[in-house]
Amino acid sequence: MMRTHRPGELRSGDDGTRVTVCGWVAHRRDHGGVVFLDLRDATGLLQVVVDPGVAGLEDVRRVRSEWVLRVSGVVRPRPAGTVNDSMPTGEIELGADSLEVLSESEPPPFPLDERADIDEVLRLRHRYLDLRREPMQRNLRVRAAVNAAVRAAMDAQGFCEIETPMLIASTPEGARDFVVPSRLHPGSFYALPQSPQLFKQLLMVGGFDRYYQIARCLRDEDLRADRQFEFMQLDLEMSFADQADVLAATSVAVLAAAEAVRPGDAPDAVAQITWREAMDRFGSDKPDLRFGMELIDLGEVFAATEFRAFQGAACVKGLCVSGHGESSRNVVDGLVERAKQLGAAGLVWMRVRDVDGVATLESPVVKFLSEPERLGIIDTLGAKVGDLVLLASGSWATTVSVLGQLRLDLGRPPVSEGGLHFVWVVDFPLFEGLGEGGRPSPAHHPFTMPHPDDFDLLDSDPLAVRSQAYDLVLNGWELGSGSVRIHRREVQQRIFALLGIDEDDQQRKFGFLLDAFRFGPPPHAGFAFGIDRLVAILAGEDNIREVIAFPKTQSGTDPLTNAPTPIDPTQLRELGLAMRATPKS
Ligand code: ASP
């Protein structure tokens, strides 16, 4: 056997044991006579001591960082006063009596020490070295534990794991497709799946009543900290099931994943809020419930106001920013500017100060407010001396979204703080606005069932139609979405028509789904949540690249393999393709 133990697993109970371990040299300290090596593998670090005069260990003086060694010797307690409590192996050391160099290493291009702050492109170019670092080792193991827990939870609930193809015809999820040219059918293209959406619906028609898959999804969108071209999601679908069934099954999986890697931190259940209430109270359809600072309605306080800015406004709301009352004028002006950038006509701010023992509003506009209005603001917002009060008015949608963003700017805790606050957001609108030609555009995807009470509004007031769509949110991050699906051909055709997809297009793009729906489609519903985002939050990372083994940079390149790269003229010819212009190198 190459090794008897893994270095990071040895403890004081192993004192006196003869072991052989393998690993990389993390640090080497040559104290003249004695040489100390920290040997690292996936399990952690072990201190190896090469005492002077031990025969056959002369090689140790050549050894450098990241060389790979096989060391044998006897485990012994560290001498008194040299115990290192911050290391799991800190009570012991290995007294080496034989040492073999398994491979040598050039000096690494960056230190692999956990504390080092290294340029990301350099890290990605040498990802294989970056992966040796403790945070990456930890994060990818968290990821593996999440995947395992999700699979176990789905299996235990009777879901069947089924893979769906990667080379397909387009499945619309609102993003741009990645396409793959066909060699055998020049001029034709496969699309890579934005999600397994249509296949999982076909699996329901195919009689698999509980499907899941940890699926790769590909979307050609601009990248961000929480978005990559390719990402993994737990994708699931259930027949003879409604919204409550999907929420329950998904909650089991997501809570099991959280419990597996953050034992004791996960709640027992996922909270639930309607879309309307989430927007109203938090100004966001992905409310971060780790902190309060809710948006409070001041409509009644200003019902008969003389203050011009608020007169006749559809909505007046306020936010109390606790402890920020003495923010500098610069900071406050910055907030007004930010509100304007976000679309507000303006932002009214007031400091709450102690005047003769009474909490009193101070601001250039206070003189325009009546006494009951001033008291109303303080009372309704629960404002205290030392707080900053922010008020916005205008349309409901703009007011809540502007204050919602300011709430996040001012109150959002770092990703690793504040616990785990899962929430289902339900009753989303079916359409999110009017797009081209005054046509409504789907808020989720076009296969989403309208709310049963709102069918009558489809033609008369489509934007007021609620859907049976729901999102899962964790700490203000959207983890995923799902919906009860339309399972009747005529309803699906009616929605397509409303979206402006004519019959030819329906047949061309979704003919296979509509055909399948001729043959007894069961009622069905499903969901998908992003594994990358879930793992990032559970690992306390605010960038999903930190939990992906080989991610792309923000500009979509891979510094390791240099993808994307031009392809050979021969390959182009085989595919029946020609470049129109010479690409920039
Ligand atoms: N296909 C959807 C998505 O990827 C999820 C679903 O509706 O099940 O977001």
C-alpha cells in the first residue's frame, strides 16, 4: 500500500504508531539541524520532523513547497510548549525515518496559504493548484455533501432520477440559447438545454409521476457573481400534484441539504409569503428575511397632506434606518442620488433627534408637514432618536422597488451572517409587463398555469392575472422557481396566442409538447433550484465561482483551457460553416 494513514486524520491516540503518509509540502522550515515539514493532503496538515543525523533523509534539504512526498515514521506527542491548538493534528508530529520524493514541483505561481488574497484570473489559470487550497477543498466538499443529501431526500420521497439530453431543440426559459451546429445536417443546429423543462413535462405524460435530476442548464446570459453560463439545478416534476405537494417535496430536499452541511442552522420548515406581500413589505420578490427594516405604508398619515411631493401619490412608504440618524450630509445626498437612479422622483429624508427629551424629526422639508403628520411618521415607523427616516412616493411598483433596494444597500448583512432564512414566494403575476406589440411577456415561462380564480381576467386585464408559480428564496437570493403547469392543450394554445406565438410558431417550436398533450397528459407541477447558489450561501461565499471546480470568468472565458477558442478551418468546413469576418484574436 502506498500509505497507511492520511496525514490530517492522525491524532494523539495514534502516539507510538508507525505510519506511512503521502502529501504535498505546504511549508518547510529548516532550523539548521532539525527540518520541519507541514505535509498536506485532502484531510489537512501534519507536522513532520526530520531530526538531525537520521540516515537516508538527506533528500529533505532539497525539498521545496508543493513537492510530493511519502514519509514513514512514528507518531509522537509534540514537545511541551509547542502544541498548536488551532490545528486538528496540533498535539502530535511525525518523527520521520524514511522519506521518498514522489514528484517535484516548480515554485507555485501564488502561495497556497488560506489567507492569501490572489488575483482570480491567476487562480483560475492554475485552478489545479487553487483547488489544493483549504477554502476550495472545503467548498467542493460542501457541494458534494449537498448533492448527496438532495439525492437521498429525493430518493426517499419516491422520486426517480432520469437524465435528459443535452443536444435538443430550444427550451425557452427567457434566455439566449447556446447552439451547436450539426455536421450531419448542415445548416441545422441543436440548442443546449436552458433547463430540462419540456422533457420533464414529457416524462409526466410518459407516466413517471415523480422525476428528479441534478441537471446541467446552459444559458447564454451576461455573467454575474451569482450567474454562470452553465449551472446545476435540482430539477423535479410531479404528476397528480399541486403547488402544496411541490413545495413540501422541495422543502424536504433543501432543508436536508442545509442540515447536512450546517447542522442545527436549518429551520424546520420553509416560510411562505405571497408575491404581493413580499413586494409590499420588502420591495423585492426575493426578500432577505435576515433583517427587519420593513417598508411601512404611510398612505393614511399623508391622506390629506398639503405637502406637494406626496399629494395625490398612489403610494407613500417609509423606511426607518436604525442608528443612521447622524449620517453625514454627503451620505444622505448619496442616498437621494441612488433613489433617483433607481427611478424615484425623489427621496425625502429626516433625522430623528432628541429635542427636550422628545423624539423630533429634523429635515429641510419638515416645515411643510403638519404636526399630526410628523407624529404619524414617528409612530408608524417606530422611529427612535438616532434613526434616519427615508420616505418615497409615486407608483406602487416604483416606490416599493426603490425603498427595497435602499433597504438592502443599508441593512444587508454579509453572506456568512444572519442564519438561514428560506421562504417560498407564491402567487406571482402570470405576466411581468407588456412587451413587443403590447403583448404580455411571461413572468415565469409559457407553460405556467394561471391562478384558478383569475382565468376570467386573461383577456380583459392580463397583467392582473396571478399564476400558480412560486420561487424559493434564501437570504435574499433566488434559489429557483417552479409552477403548476398547463396540462391541457387548449389552455396552452390560448396562452401561446396571448403571448403572440401564432399557430405555425406553436407547431414549429412546441409541436412535440402539444402533440404529447393529445394523449392523456396528467395534471403536473414542478420546480428547480440552483445547486451553485445554495452551496455558495451554505459555504458563506458571495460568489458562485468559489463553489464551482472549473468556472468561467465574469467575461465568460476559461483562463485554464483558454475557451472559447477559434476552431480549425477543416472543422468549420465539415460543419458547413464559414466565418463572415476574421474574429478578433
Ligand atoms: N424550468 C424552470 C427553470 O429552470 C423551473 C421549473 O419551472 O420547474 O427555472
